[in-house]
Amino acid sequence: MATLDEAICNVHQLENINLPDEQPQVEAPPASVTYISNFDTNFEDSKAFITCISKYLEEADVHKGLNEMLEEGEKYAVMLYTWRSCSRAVPAVKSDDQPNRIEIYEKTTEVLEPEVRKLKNFMHFALNSCG
């Protein structure tokens, strides 16, 4: 009777035996298929469905415009939220007799001009969105 070590050695030797069956390999190796769905196309592919009823294409265009408007509105919402703290940083003139008050006004206008321009753009966005 063989010991356990000899039996394990015999099993390992079986792996080295070549047993040709003279048959061609007809199966392809398995390949994995990966699919990532993207629903955030903003209706850019709606023109591919031109054979559909035109009402649905028009609706897709309207939805696309609404999505773009929402994205722009979110930017303005962030801008308004962060803009609140700008007023605290602006120096105030103590009185009309202060000698450097005109310089303070000019510098304040110079510093706040880009932010005021953003607010004007927001005003135009709000008028165009609601009108």
C-alpha cells in the first residue's frame, strides 16, 4: 500500500501526461462583455429617431433646452450663495467728510464690477427663462 505522500506525487504526475485527442479547438476563449449605460445624453441622440412622430422630436428638443437652462440656473444659484459674503468685505465710509471716501468708492466699484456683471447676467437669465 502507498503512503499519502506517494499518492499525492502520483496525482501530480498525471498532470504531465500528454493525451492528444486529435480534435481541433473550435471554441473561442470566453470574453467578457462590459456595458455602461449613459442616460445623461441630454437628448443629443434624438435626431437618430427621425422616423418617429415629429411631436416627440420637438419634445426632446424642449427637454434638452430645459436641461441646459437648469445647468445654467444651478451655476447662478451657487454664485448667489457665495456672493452673500462679498458685502461683508466691502469697507464702509464713516462719514461724508472722510477725505479718502471717493477713493474707497472707486476701489469698491473696481473690485465689485466683475461680480455686478455676473448679477446682471443672472438678471438677464431670469428674464429670458421666465419670459
